[in-house]
Amino acid sequence: MVQSELENFNASLLLKQVTIEDGGEYTCEVSETMLETATARVTLKVVALPKVFVKPSLKMPNRSSTLECHVQHFYPRDITIEWVKDSMPLLHQRPLQIEQNGDQTLSTVNRYLYFHETKDVAANISCRVKHESLYGSVKEIPLQFCLPNITPKMIMNGDKWQAICQVDDCHFSNVTVRLKKKETMINESTCNEVPVCATKVTFMKSIKEELFCEVEFEGIDKPITKCILLINRGLMNCSRRDDVPGVNNGNIRNEENENLPTTI
């Protein structure tokens, strides 16, 4: 209250930097004499607008991935958060686990395990949020998808052979790239918040065994494996492979002065 305004019968209360604790009932009393008192009450309801963002997801046909919708710093508690596909809610969504922040606002994450069928590559998937602070409107955030490009290859450089496993074409929050000989790992790189991740191994002589490029993505239910097999400068079929649209097969190249990818 401003003291000078009281002389003009103005007892307004100005609240700055309102917090959750400021909410509640306020009472104003006006007394002319000990026997004459007037009372007025007003309720202040504090709401906090939710901040919503979705974690980009890899769209891998015929595989499952975890969709994440993060909703932060909202108040009050009652909120509806759901994943929708072409404006229709997805089935079997789990109850929300809501946590309280230090400023008494609330945050939560809606995680949904989604199986990408080949037929719905063009489907529109988004996170829909309904909350009192939106005053009747709905906030809907579309999910960004990308299809990673995995390139296993063998390069002959002079009298040396170099096996390279690289993944790109997406922004990866967490990805691990491995080179394996049968079931034995021979090199590994883990990358965070990058568009390209690669690992490589140099051999002094020709390889007569299968080498596998294995890529493990955060949020994808199982790794993707591609293989390269080199015998006397020839490329042969592998005994196993994962056929994922958009993923390159292994190849062999003979280049003396190629700029090789850097292990990240």
C-alpha cells in the first residue's frame, strides 16, 4: 500500500513478482469509529502458464521409440497432457508423475512407447496440453521426426584397411556407435547432442571375417546392426543384417587420399 494514497481513501495493495504463496483470501477493513467497521474480501488465484517442449524422436519404421513431452513450471496441479495422432488420442497412456519445483510450481513428463508402422510414416503426432492458465485454449506441440542414416564402410588406404561406422542426418541427444567382430567389440564411440557420430578401426592387412556396425539410440528399443565383409577386395553378403529404410548397406572403396571421418 502507498501511504499517501490512504489519505485519498485508496487502500489498494500492489503485489510485485507474485509467487504461489501470494494466492489466497485478502481482507480489507475500514473503520470510521470503534463501532463502525466495514469489511470486504477478495480472493487472489495464482496460475502459472506451462512451458511445453517435446524431445525430437527418431522415426524408425517397424521399431518402437519413446516419445517425451516435457511440461514445466505450471500451477495449479490439474492438467491434461496427452499424445495425439492425427488429432486422436493414442491408446494406453500412463498416469502422470507430477513433481513440485522449488518455487512450488509443478513439472511432469508424458512418456509414450510408440511403434512406428511403415504405413503411418506421414502421420501427424503431437503433444496436447490443457490447463487452467490457458483460459480455455489448448497448447499443441508437433513432434519432429528424423530418419538416421547409418553408413558402415571399409576403405583401403595404401596397404591398410580402415573400417568406419558412422551415423548422421539427425540431431542425436545420445547415441553409441560400435564396431564389432562377431560378438566382440573392437571400438566404440558415444556422442551427445551432435548431428554426426562415428568410430573407426585401422587394420594392417585384409580382413577375412565379418565386421559389424552397431548403433544404439537413446529411446529406441534395440540397437541397429549393419555389417561389412571384405575378402580379397570383394564385398560379400553378411550372415545377418537389419533392413531399415533409409539406412545404407556396407560398402568398400579404394581411395588413397580420402578425408576420413573423425571419431567423435
